[in-house]
Amino acid sequence: MTAPPAVRVVIARCDGRDPHRAGDAQLRRLLAAVLRCPPTAVPLVTSPSGRPEVAGGAGPWGSISHTADLVVAAVSTVGPIGVDAERLDRVPLPPARLWLAPAERRTGREDHGALVRRWTAKEAVAKALGRGLAAPLSAIVVTDDTTAVAPNGTRWTLRARTVDDRVAVTLAIPAGAPPTRWTPGSAAVTIVDTGEGGSG
Amino acid sequence: MEDTRTHVLAALAEIAPEIADEPVDPGVDLLEEYDLDSMDLLNLVAALEGRLGVTIPESDYPRLRTLTGAVGYLDGRMAHPTP
């Protein structure tokens, strides 16, 4: 039997389902493929910070995000993972002082879409760190389109996609992780490499 | 304090206008009840900071999850502001 990819993302439409339930179902299916068990047998628990985790904490690792009518689920067998999705036209964005690092505020004016992408990158790292609501977004520094540095000094690889021309999705995985397999979980979901997330 | 509660409800209504039309259970998890995400939360923080003249450190954001928790936290914050 072929082993599933080490890092995999599925993006699907909610199609009227509750997005939380839809995300949970997608994540269970991905984890079940890794654990070689039925989706209902995946020992999924919620951490105190609200992150879905496989009981025991030794992996595989998963993350979920949803926005508009899309749900995104990601799994990794190589370490903690975080994924975040956001509509590119979402307004208002919070004031820069609450989520951009001082160095990022000095880099000049970004257009709205670039700011949304930066937001998803930071959120993805925060989710991977498992800090929940207390995640220090302003202390997570996106150094370039493919790398972020967390407050604890760990470096994270970012992989970004645009879905249906209107939603930004960014994945944060440990630096050096193997390529990611991105899969539409529903018909007519268009996933485009933004060219900012590197290969995979 | 009642004033703080009024400000919290007004700030919430800026983020989720549907909240203005219904009573808010003081103990309910606001993020779950109104499906607010982390971007909504930061916009709420900005609204509260602007209305009440306080700063809210990131480590304290979880204390804003319920109306009762937020009012108690913010009252304390205003009584003992951190430089």
C-alpha cells in the first residue's frame, strides 16, 4: 500500500453543511488515511487552546480553517502544522499595530490582498504553535513569501495558494518539510499556486 | 460596571451587528455563539481599546471570551492600568 503524502491539504465546499462539521469530517478523513483506520476511529481531541489534535500528541498533526463557503483541512506526519483561509476582499482588517511586527510595519504599504495573505501566514503559524487566542501575531514575523519566524525562534515554511480567485490559503509547516499535495475536495474548486509559496 | 458592559456590547455590535438585536447571555462563549474568528477578535480589541482608553495585551485576549469575563477584566484594567 502506498503511504499517503507527508503533508496534504484538501479544500472543499461546505455545500450548505455546517463549516465546523465539514472541516472536522475532512480532517478525520485525512488523518484516517495516515492512521489506516476508519474516520470515526481517529482519536481526535481538542486541545485547551482549541486546536484539533490526535490524542497522545505524537502526531500525525492536523489543522482546519474555513471561510465563506470553503473548508480547508491539512495534515502532516513531519510535525505540527497550521492552515488558515481568508477571503481576499475581507474588511476591515484589524489595525496594523495589533498584528504586524514593527519591522513589517516599516516595509511600506502593501495592497489589501497582500495584507490578507500576510494575515493568513501569521494565523497559520499561530495555529501550528497551538497558542489559540493568545497567539502573539505581532511577534510572528513573515520574513519573506516562504518563511516566518515564531517568537520562540522556530522557523516555519509557508506555502500559499489562491482558491477560486477569491480566497487566500496559507499553510505553515516545519522548515524543511517535504512537498505538499493540494487536493480539491469538491468539484469545481480551483486551487492556484500564487507563486509565493515555493514548490509544493 | 454598567458603563463597561454598555461599551462591550456596543463594540461587539460593531463586529457582529446581529448582536445588537438580541440579548447576550453574560456567560456564553461569544466566539462560539456568534461564530467570531480571530480577525473579529482583534477588531473587537481595537474597538474596546478605542472606547475605553486601555491597552489589552495579547496574552489577555482569552479573557474577552464572555461578556462577564470581558467586563470584569476591563474594569480591572481601567482601575489598574499597566504603563
